[in-house]
Amino acid sequence: MRDAAKYVVLNEHTLCYRIDGGHPSHLGILNGSVLRGGHSPLKGWVYTFATDVIRPATRADFETFRVYLSERFKKYVKE
């Protein structure tokens, strides 16, 4: 697994989550940017490839992608 973060940004266009014990190349979609070519949360899962750029999500990413970050999940997100 490239990164153990629970919330990640895929290719700067999709905010995703990982499930512990799940396959490292499967990401659940929280929201994607239509303008940047992001994935739709209606799709469910997205599969990653070696060429994809994945980075840990920050609190600012949740604002950018317009996803509410509950207090109990803030511990999983970098400032």
C-alpha cells in the first residue's frame, strides 16, 4: 500500500476513502470535481493504477470537494 491514509485525493480530482483490510487499489469515492474530470460518487468504487497520484487528504480538500467532515473523523485527516 502506497499510503495508509484513510482519506486520500486521487489525481487531484477525486476525494476518496480507504477501508482497513480492503484491497489497496480500491478506493471509495466521496466526491469528484466535474471540472477536473473527477469520478462520480454514484460509481461506488474506483480502481487505481501505478500511474495514479494519491496523496493524503487535508481538511481543505473536504471544503474544496464540498464534503462534510464529522468531528469524529477529523483525527484521520491532516491539517
